[in-house]
Amino acid sequence: MPIADHDEFTGEEVRLALRNPGMPLEALRRPVTPIGMHYVLVHFDVPVIDEAGHDLVIDGRVERPLTLGMDDLRARPAVSMPVVMECAGSGRAHLAPRPVSAPWHEEAVGCAEWTGTPLRPLLEEAGLLDDAVEVLFTGCDRGLDQGVEQDYQRSLPVAEALRDNVLLAYAMNGQPLPPPHGFPLRLIVPEWYGMASVKWLRSITAIPEPFDGVQQTVLYCYRRSEDDPGTPVTRKRPRALMAPPGIPEFLSRIRHVPAGPCVVVGRAWSGGTAIRRVELSADGGRTWAAARLDDPAGPHGWTGWSCAWNATEPGDHELWVCATDADGDTQPLAAADVWNQGGYGVNAVQRVRVRVD
Ligand SMILES: Nc1nc2c(c(=O)[nH]1)N[C@H]1C(S)=C(S)[C@@H](COP(=O)(O)O)O[C@H]1N2
Ligand SMILES: [Mo]
């Protein structure tokens, strides 16, 4: 990925941002993100797929290869669950220098209700052979990245593919998947960052060696420098976001709130573990107030939180919010603390500028 050492966004970043909208942060006030407010990230083009002719093939190192149509998949046991989908690149725009890619601040997130059939029973029916080490998922979209022409492909280690929460999803908020979100079929890997949840899914292949495609071993690795072999990006790091309080100024997005008591609300999540604590600071991190936590929206949804802030002093303030998960992982205060070549997992605390009138 090229690196930009200036604040201005490049034309390439602007075009990527227009193709890939983020979730407006006011959507954090809603328990379920409406389809049109959920972020979208599409690497190549949105493919045109006729669902009547769309088959899912399960093959490779299996005893009995399977081919299933959409009706076959919908006839199988169905599960619905809220899942926080978050792009691993969310937060990238806060880095300096900045990897040039989708320039997300913190809006590459959404929590939709996904419906589909669990993957595990299908893999069991196909019968994974003993030498299968990973399961490779292939989408219908094709393009070039890092100089390589490729299908969009990602793999999971067998143990991760067999987790009960992995779904083959055909509906989002009770509707057929919208084209940008993977119509007619996508994978949902609830604990991982979004890149694992392959859209426009056409094949699932058990493979005897780890997959080394571009989206697996070149991109989506945490690398401190170019020659760092890096470690794979997997589960979502903890993050809390606030719905910006008050009303915005159109261009600067500075928030205006009247002097007096103010209740700040938002949501928090962490991949594969619960949220233990959310804290709010109005004085640049010198003091933190504990937020009240709601019950989480299921094991893979987000946890609503609220925190009183007494906006007594007129003038400019900055609100910071920080989550800690049940494993004890806490968000870093500065994006620089988690700088990496691809700009992945940049879960630094959110800062919102507020003017008390
Ligand atoms: N086939 C395919 N699947 C894909 C992608 C893609 O470009 N092609 N993008 C991935 C990435 S990086 C993310 S963050 C999520 C975004 O899902 P959404 O657009 O439904 O929010 O889809 C993932 N699945
Ligand atoms: Mo992503």
C-alpha cells in the first residue's frame, strides 16, 4: 500500500470514499443499523448475479462435494443474529503517515440482523478430509490489487470455519441481501473484522495448505515496517463510539450543545468477547467517568452505553470514549500507538469536538 505523508486526501482516496460509504455516526442511536446506513466496502465491482442460476459449490479436500442452489440453502435450518460488521481499516485516516486506501475515520461499522444457515453442518455433510487445514471462500468479484489479478478470496483455519456462529447469510434486516452487501449469498464470520465475511459467495474449498492469496498474506497483516513478516488480522479489537451529541456545524462537524447536563450515548463491541467497561473523558483523558452499560445485543451484537456529562463551562471541549473488553484489552489513546503499514485495527479512542453554547 502506498503511504501518504501529508494531511490532504488523494484523488484515489476520495473516489474510494465515494464508492464505499460509512455509517453516519448518528446511526449509533439505533439498536439495529438500517440497510442504507450500514457501511459498505467493495474492493472491486459489485457483480450482477441472477439468484436462480447461482450455485454454491463445496469442494476440495472433502469426501462428498456438494452443489447447493439458493432454495436449497433457504430450506436448511435458519439462524438470525445481530452482528457488528467492522472494516479492519476503520480508523486508518487518523494515521500519520497514512496508508492510501479507504480513508475511514471510525465509521466503517454497522450492526445488522443477518439471517442464514450455519456453515458447520454443511462442512460435516461434505466430510472434511484429515488433510484439510483451511477452508477457502471465493466471491464472484474479480479485479487487480498489488499487481495481481484475482478473485476476492479469504480463508479460515478449519477450527474457525467450524465455529457454530459462522453463517451463510442470505438476508440482512429481514430483506434479501442488497447487491453491495453480497446478493444473493455471503459468509458472516461474526468475531472477525469484515474482510473475512466474503460476499457474493460462490465456492467453499477445503485446502491442504494455508492459503497465500493477496487478501490473506499481502493485505490484512499487521506489519510495523515493509520487511516485517507481520501477523494476520483476525478478530475485532475493542472499540466504543459515541453518537455525537447536540447538533453539528455543517462543514467542521463541530457539535453544539446547550450548557447544562448532557447524556452522551453510544455503542461498544469487541470480537469474540464481551464489553466490560466504557469510560468517557471530557478533559483530555485526565479523568474518566464510567458509562452505564445496557445488556449486549446477543453475543455478536454491540453493547449500548450512556454517560452523563455536565456541560457547565461554555466554550470548546473534546469528548473521548474508551472501551475495555472482558479479556482486559483497552483502546489505545493515540492512533500512532497502533500504527501499521496497512492501517488495520486502528482502534484509538474516538474524540468528538463539542462547543458548549
Ligand atoms: N467478495 C467480496 N467480499 C468482501 C469484500 C469484497 O470486496 N469482495 N470486502 C470485504 C471487506 S474488506 C469488508 S470490510 C466487508 C464489508 O461488508 P459490507 O459492505 O456488507 O459492510 O466485506 C468483505 N467481503
Ligand atoms: Mo474491510
